[in-house]
Amino acid sequence: MITKRKTLKFEKDLVPLVLSGYKNCTWRLWDDKNLQTGDLIDLIKRPELNVFAEAKIISVIEKPFGKLGKRDKLGHESFESNKKMYENYSHYYNRPVDSNTIVKIIKFKVLKSSM
């Protein structure tokens, strides 16, 4: 049986940050893929939906946005304020996001670039 590999999509401006190793963490809400430590994943560039790299998830932690600490933010792009962060994720997911929304903090390592 062939199983389809899990994917994570990134906006095109984040792709160079991922490939350089600067961005090695992503935050996901309402995870419908059951992303777990050890998963091999394809990283997809939006809007083209092309695979730009293969990666391995090295850790997964879940907690409310309001409880994010410095360690949780390492390897992730920053926001000028919590308000802007909530607005950004509300836009991505088309649902209200606030300090009580559970975020899945996914640390990953790029294994192979397709670019």
C-alpha cells in the first residue's frame, strides 16, 4: 500500500528562510493531519503548490498562544505584537484566533531541497 506523505505549506516569502535554516519552526492550528515527531514531510510553496524540500519533524508541542515562550518562538518569524499575530492567523485560517487558541509548535529539519 502506498501512503501519501504529509505536507506543510509555506507562503513564497518564507521559502528562502526555510531553505537557509533560519526558519525551522512552524505553528499550525486545528491540525487535521495529525503531525507528529518523526514524520517525514514534503514542504510545499504557495501559491504554486510545488514541493520545495523534504523535512523531518523533530518535535511537536501544543499549548495556547497566550502561553508561548521564547523557546517556542525560536526559528519562527516574529510579529510586531500579539494582536498582529492573532490577526495573521485569523486571516490564514478564516476563524477567530486569540490567546486561548491552541497552537501546534512544529520544529523540523530540512533533509533535502528540491530547488
